Amino acid sequence: MTSTTLTISSKFQIVIPKAIRELLGLKPGQKLQAIPIGGRIELIPVRKLKDMRGFLDGMATDVPREDDRP
């Protein structure tokens, strides 16, 4: 996907392009977290806890542990 230029309206609103909305599965009324990082803004979709079930499936859990850890 290529970058897209957005315009801030006089009410400080932006429109997320359709291709990006579809790629991320964004829906009308969905909440996003806006996080300023080093001169840019990252928008993170807020997901319901029940929708997060299994999102770490397949993550490696065989990390070395210190002797005092079970």
C-alpha cells in the first residue's frame, strides 16, 4: 500500500481512506487511540477484550527463565 495524504478540515477532522478502513476492518463508530510519537500521530484501533481472545496464538513461550522463576 502506498502512502496517502490526508487533509485536516476546519473542524480538525480527517477521513480515513476506504482502502485503509477495509484493510484494517474499521467500522463506523469504532474507537481509535491517538498517540503522538516523535512528531507523528499513530491511530490504534481499540478492540473489545472478547475480540482479543487468541490474538497471541502461536507466540513462542519457550524463553529462557532465570533460576528463581518457576
